[in-house]
Amino acid sequence: MKPPEYEYKGLVAEAWDVLRGDTSNWVDRHFYLKIIQTYGEPVLDVGCGTGRLLIDYLQQGIDIDGMDNSPEMLAICQHKAEKLRLKPTLYEQYLENLELPRRYRVILVPSSTLQLICEVKAIVKAMKRLYEHLLPNGILVASMMTLWKEGEPLYSEWEKTAFRETDGIKFRRVARSWFDPVSECERTEDLYQKIVHDNVIMEEFHQRSPATRSYSHSQARDLFAKAGFQNIRLFSGFTFDQVKPEDRLFTVIGHKLSSCER
């Protein structure tokens, strides 16, 4: 099974941190930190990208590695870490073929990263690789979303612009998505522009079909269960409250029990 070409490259990677803005108080940051404090280290940050969580946790002395399939995003992460005199361990790999030299007490999969793997066989393989990379009694924690519900529009569009503080360059993203209720996946089109003095000096158009798979609460639970995880729990958003039926954003935790507990 050949993984698809990686998505986060070119202007997507260059504009990523600029368009996201200040992420220091995003609620998932505190939630995952509490998870690590509860369940222990070492930690793997899956889809670490430019290091939003990884660098933060490294600064706190946490033993955490990062992996991503985008060399551009990893290069940005490395550069940011070096400026802070940090030495992250980063792996450029696809989740479906994950093969790392050590195992982890906690594996984080933030930002609905699991949902970027749309092909059923590929996500099943990825979940098995994650399971195998956990130590006994380790946990996998992943944020997930229900992208569409009956009666809602199948098409959405939004736009965002932001300035890079270091040089004043403006980045613009126009995003469009179409949801298919049959496949339960969406396809996307994204226009990225790099703008100087109101002139577009660079432009990229990215299409992905399918781009993201939607999950209901029960589908997410089944995904974890089929990979061998036990004591599976679903939480409301980034809280430790039990998931509510109306929650579109939820977090799943699955445990890999030791052999004597199975």
C-alpha cells in the first residue's frame, strides 16, 4: 500500500504558523499536558508539524519525540527548536508504515490527524502501528471530529489572512470543502497566496479528494477497539468530562494493557 503524497508543503508549510497565530493558550495544550503528567513518558507527538506542542513540551523537560510525513514542516520545527537551543528527535515517516526505535508511554495524535487517513485499509494499518509503538499500559490519545450531520449544508467556504511579524508579508488562505454523506469523507480545495504591498507574489492551489474522514462517537470507538485498545473512553472536547451526544469535537483515549491484564 503506497501512502499518498504528503500534503503540507510549499506555501502550506510556510504560512502554517502565521495563519494559526498565537497557539500558546489553545485548550488542547493544557489537556495533553495533563495526560502526560498522569500517564508518564516517553511521549510521541504524531503529526508534530512545525512543533506547536513538541517544542512547548521540550521546553518543560518532557521526553518527547515527533514524527510527521512532511519534510518541510519538520525543517521548520527543527529551525524553531534550534533557536531555543533544543535538540528534538524528529522522524519523517508515514503513520501507516510507522517504525521507530523505541516505544512510548503516551502517544498523542492532536489536530484530528487520524482523520487525514481516509482509506479504510490505511487507517486500520496505522492504528495497528500505533498500538505496537506503545509500552504495556501505555495510552493513545487522539482528538476527532464529526464533520457533518444530517440536514447540514454539504459545502462550506472560509477565508483567513495574517501578517508575518518578521517581514510584514501577508498570507491568505481561501478554503472550500464538499462533504459526501455516502463515503463520509470531504474533498477540499485551498488557495494560498503570499502578498507584498497588496501584490500577490506567489500563489498555490491545492486539491485533495478525499481529504478528511468524518467519525461519529461509535465509529471512533470501533476504530480503537479493532486495533486492540481497551478501556476506551471518549471525552467532551478537551475536557475530562464524558462525551455528550451533541459533541462534534471529542477526544478518545485507548489503553494497551499488559499481557497479564488481557
